[in-house]
Amino acid sequence: MMQTQNQWQPAERSPIENIKSLNYKDFGRGKSFLDQASSSEKIIQQCALLDLTNLSRVGFRGIASADYLHDLGYQLPDVANTALAQDNDEWVARLSLTEYLLLGTLNDFGEHVASIEKNWQVSEHANYLLPRQDSHAWFQISGRCIVDVMAKLCGVDLSHSVFSTGQVAQTSVARINAIIINVSSPDLAKFNILCDRASAVYLWQVLLDAIAEFDGQVIGVNISA
């Protein structure tokens, strides 16, 4: 069970926290996440929207990045625009020949990924840090209706037969650039959506409007799957 911890540094703030009526609480080390008392498993299976903007993520680019991540114990995708789930529930997405994006897990509120970013050092090897915490917002939609939701906003075919688990689309969603990663499990369809942080509130409102047609709701990390 996730426990709130208030003895740490002040929590990071998501742009979505500025929207009234949303209840954010501190979890982990300086991490603030949405905590919706009305969230339910039924909503997740139908159509749900979750703000993961404060969950740790970081990128690396360079011809030595693959070796660097292998040394850290990561399994890497073989080709660009694919992603792999790790044994600890983190994900690694390969965005180009030499660029990788690490996505943290709620199991530790992103502490492992945050430590990797903190411990990176400049060296003679071609492995360059790409901070993503302040540059991107991160949302997740889940449920049986997410393909229909995204069809309203994105011109790329994200149907299950074409866009399977582990596929990555770098595309436009509601006219803004976004990265969509299929992180579905056998029991639940899930898409991670990352966009420019400056566009976070706009995309959140667009997603809210889109899921409303399918009786979707906002959920908190207290019920997320």
C-alpha cells in the first residue's frame, strides 16, 4: 500500500495542480500526485485519465548510451519507436537510433530513475543526459475505450492490431507534438502520453473532453493499475 510521506523536501508541482477541484497529495520523496477518493476499478477498465507528470523520467542520447544503460541493468528495445517494460515495472523507450527515454514506476515513485539522473556524470564517452522532468508533462489513459478516444485526437492508427504493447508513436495529438507509448498489460489497455510541459493544461482539457463521451473520469494514483 502506498504511504504518504511528508518529511521530505517540498513536493514537485504538476501544471495540472492549478486546476481547481483536483486533490493532490505528497507521496514519496517530494512527489505530489492526484489522489481521487472517487476513483474505482470500474472506471479504470472503462476509460480513465491519470496525471503522471511528477513521476521521474530522463533521457540519454549518444552512441555510448546503450552500453551505459546496459551496465545499469536495463533491457533495451532493438529498434527505434519501440519500448520495453523492465522487471521493476519501469519502461525504456527507444526514440531514435541512439536516444532512449526512461520512465519511472509508481512502485517507488520514480526514485530509481531520479537517482540515475542525479548520478550521471560527464565523461569522454558519447552518452549525453537529456533532462525530461521540466520539459515534458506525462499523462496516462487507460481502459477499453482508449483507442476510440485517441482516434478523435490523433491521425495515427492506434488500434490494437496495429499499435501493440511496446509500440511508440511520435506524432501530433490535438495539434501538439506528443510521444505515445503503448504500455498495456494483459488485463488493461494503457497509453502513456508525453507532451511539452507548456502545453500540459491544454492537452489535459482536450483529453478530458474526449473521454467524457465514453463516460471516462480522472483517477488518482491511489487506484491506478
